[in-house]
Amino acid sequence: MTPTTPANRAEAVARPQRAHPERPCVTELRLSSFATHRGAGFPLGPLSLFAGPSGSGKSSALRAYEALARLGGGAELGEVFPDPVACVPERARPDAQRRRGFRIGCTADGPEGPVRLDLAVQAEPELRIVGERLTAGGPTLLETALRDPGKRSVQAAWHTAGSSPVTRAPLPDDRLGTALLPLRVAGRTDGQRQVLAAAEQMVVALRSVFPCDPQPRTMRAPVPLGAGRLSRGCGNLAEVLRRTRAECAVRHGLLVDEVRAGCSGPVRDLLAEHPPGGADATVRALLDRGDGLRTPLGHLGDGELRHLALSLVLLTGPGVLEVDQAGEVPPALQTLTVLADGFDRDLDARQRECLLRLAARMCERGHIRLVAAVSDASWAAGVDGVTVVHLGP
């Protein structure tokens, strides 16, 4: 399996998939002009690893995926790209109107078949969406273009296939038009229903994303009690362990098994308790060693903490993680995509292999997908179900 640029090589070792999955999911990420990427298309499977040296574009690929996900959830452009100029290729020259920008896109597969979304963003002199295209095989379902730079809107045209083949109307230039279509399209004609189905598939595939990069330094001290939803840096790990242990004994037992495989010394259980002499509003996590000794998580190494946190993420779901769930979609049709930059950071060979086996097992079930960045993926060679995307300098 090869991306569109010869400089990037992808190898897929995955089980054959259904022609069109029931759960909408992103199967390709396209970075036509984004940071260090030029005309690149990356295939994504249930478990995908971006591998390459520092500066090869692993983190920027995950950043583009997260940006599309946030736009699909209805976020404004300025929230998604607080520093848009950093996304513009360094050597990109402005046009006669001093404009520079970038292009990103993706393909979402599902019951409607492959649906493509392509986005052109102007970063200078003003941040705005200047072009968007949604396609699914035949006619273009949605197309927008900036006609009047003096107006904060784009001219949109979507497929109708009724008495008028196309409907035209302005849309805001700071939001994803695809996410707004369910509010603008009536669904009276076959063409309108096709547009709505494609847009909804794309939004569902994008929305439930959990970017995760555990920070061990934030996981060592007692933390305040809160909603029990894990943050992207996993700083409130102790609080979430307290909740999962109380609410789901089966998943907690599986987590203990994973921690036992990745930690030094014996591990009987994972506990969360109020620290001695501390207020009842805080909680700390400990390892029960089984002989009366309890080790605070603050005494563990960085690799042990990252292995524990990533295992917890893979074993839980949207109800335990800080994600934007598509509440209008039945849980059976939702897929959570975990984005993990530096997936192998601080991990030793044993922890890395245990975590990959867990990820492959969980992703095989279909309700969780993983897109991760690693410095080297040679250790993942031969693992069934893994798609490796090699990025060169």
C-alpha cells in the first residue's frame, strides 16, 4: 500500500476488511500542503503507526487529523489553528494578494462508501476557509469558494438533484461547511438525502477523537477529585483509576494484568485512596505489591507510568475519556480514535510490545482505532493488524 508520494512508503499487515464498514471511520489522511508534507496521502487502518526520524512530519500528521476532527465537531477555525502560519510550508510564497495557506483532507468509509473531504485554508493575511469539497463517487456533493474577500463568508453549492440540480447559499468562512449541512439541507430529494448521508458519515467518523500524550511528571502527585474523565496529558490518572476500579471490575482486572506485564516487581492490584493526612478532596494511586507493601505511582519510572496510562486509554471508552461524543449516534455505531504522539517514548522493549499487543487486540474489535507516532517501527514488524506508514526526511 503506497501513499501518493514516492518519498513515503506504507506497509499494511491487516486482516481483510468488509467492503464498507458499519462504523464510519477515517481510512486516509491527505496533506497536500501542510507543514513539511507535499501531496501526501496516508492510508489508515484500525491500528496505524507513523514512523520516522525527528522532523519527518509524524507530529504534524497527527495534528492535521486532530484539526479535522475538531472542525467536524463544530469548532471555529481560530480555536483549531491558534498559530496557522506554523502550518504553512516554509517555502510557500504568497500570491499577488499576499495570501498563503495550506490544504488538508481525509476519506471516511462507512455505509455510504468512501466519502472524501478536502479543505483549503488561508493562513495569511486572515485566517479563513477559502475552499471545501465533499465528494462520494459521482457528483460533487458540496463545494465552497471564496468569491468576495471583503465578506466573512464563502459561496457554497450543494447537490440537490431536484427541480434545481444545485442549491447555492453563503456559509461562514470560519467553520466546516460539511458539519453545517444537516442544518441547511431539507432532505426532500434523493440528491439532498445523499448529501446529508455523506456529510453525517464524515462528521461521525471525525468527531470522536482522543488526543493522548501522557505526561509522567503530572501523574505522580495526588490530584483533586472531579468528573473522573481522563485528560489528554493523563495528569488526573489517580482520579480515573478510582472511578474505573469502582465501576468496572472486569476492565480494572484487565488493566492490572497489563500493568503487571509492564512494571518491575510484583503487582497484585491498582488502588486509589486519599493520601495520609491529606484532604478528602484529593486522591493518589498506588500499586498493591501483594505482601503488604504499597508503592505510590510517584515512585514509578516514566516508562511505567506511560505504559499504565496508555493501557488505561485503550481499555476504556468515551465515557471515561475527555472526548466529544456524537450523542445522536447509537454507541454500537461509534468508533473512538486515539491519537498518540510519541507512543513509544520512554518505553522499554517489553512495555512497547505489551502495549502494541493490547492495541491490536482492542482495535480488532472495531470500537477503538489508534493512530500513533513512533520513532522506529521495526519492533512492530509482523504484528497482525498493524499499518505502518514510513516517513522519510
